[in-house]
Amino acid sequence: MCKENILQLDNFLPLDLKLVFCGYQKCKSEFSFGKLINSTYIIHIIISGKGKFICNGKEYILEKNHLFYINPNDLVSYKADKDNPWEYVWFSIDGKDVEECLNKCGIGKNINVIKLDNIEEIKNYIFKMINYNNYTYANSLKLQGLLYIILSLITEQIKIDDNPYIKDNIYIQKAINFISCNYYKNIGILEISNYLCLSRSYFSKIFKKHVGVSPKDFLLEYRISKAEQFIRENNFTIYEISNLCGYKDYSAFSKAFKKVRNLTPLEYKKQYI
């Protein structure tokens, strides 16, 4: 009898994410770095001792199992404790997808300090990184693999439900993805909030807080942007585009288009085609 197991990765997305530096430091009493502005994303993980971390004017007293995170252009300084100076491992990453990746991991611009439950495995992987110090293609692949493992271990430990900022951002990501997949259907804010299992008022509140516009306006802008794309492609009639963008009533589509672009769809077509 033949036996097989298959893993199909339909949702796998390659990321522009690269390791820049990694390291380990055992600090002397009151050893400090200050005031620094860095150009990459840096994550420190404290493996023993204590210290002070100041980021953009906000001060944190940190100890073992704390992670502290530095965004590019953050103004930071940090200093080891006098009596129990800290010891930490760290790594720096760069690439166009870093910010999005770290936000999904639970680390973001407004989240500079996180307490992890267990840093032993993460620490060991960073030490492995440090040991791959010969510049070969094989080692480059190993370093990239270790970077993803370390980020996955950090993500598994971050308690999203305990942090409203992270949880809200996950709802926003899901809402935008839902809109991008269903804008052509007869959906509104109620359907999106029901999909997220949130009340309509709460969903509207957090969406506007994080995106800067109401979900109603975002959906409208998304549909009209798609309509512009279809008009420029010149493969469809205006009536077909109306249906493709979720409007079964042409007059409602024309009214919505003019509200956003100050032109009717026909006027837009004459002007830009």
C-alpha cells in the first residue's frame, strides 16, 4: 500500500527581509549607548540582568525575557544597571517588507517593549546565527532560515489578545483583505463587521483610528479605484464596470464615481482614454 503526505503552500509569500547584523553583549556596570538614531530595525532580547531603555522620550526599566525594539529613526539610548548589568542578544533586519512583517508578528511602531515567556530557544538560534560567520551562499541560506525561525518563535509568544493595538490591527488587515476579495459583491459595513464578528460601531471606530478614514469611505474609494482601472483597460462598457464594482444600479455608480472624482464615469473615460 502506498502512503503519502502532501503539504500545499497556497498562501506562501516570499518576503523582502534580510539580516543585516546580529550579536551578543555582556555589558559592564552602567555601560551605555546613547543617543542613537538607527537606519535599520533592531531587536534586542535580554538574557540576564537589568537595564534602562529610553525610546523617543519614553523610559523603560527592563530585565531578563524582555524584548526591546528600535524602529529606523527612533531616538534611543540604553544603559546597563549599576549592580546587575544586563546581557543581551540582538539582530538587525532590513528590507521593504520588514515593517509589515513585524506588525503581523505583534511588534510595531507603538510597541517597543514586550515581555516574552521563554527566550532560551530564541537565544540559542541567535548564537547559531553568530557562528555562521563565513560568507558562503550556504551560510546565507542558513542565516535567512534562522531569521524566519526566530521571528516565528517571537510571534508565538506574543499574546495578541492582551494588546488591543495588535488585535485591532489584525482586524484591519482582515477587513481590507475582505474588501479586496468581495468589493464586486453587494457588501457594506454590516457584512464586513459580521465577517469579523464585531459590532458595526466598534469596527467603524477602530478602522477609522488605524486607517484614518471610515470603512464606508475606504470601500467607496476602493471600488472607484477599481472602476478607474477597468475604464483605463478599456475592455468593458461603463454598465459592465458598474456591475464589476458592486453597483447593480448604474445611476448609483455614476453618482458615487462623481462624488469621489468630480467626474462621471463617462466624463472620466473621455478625459483619460
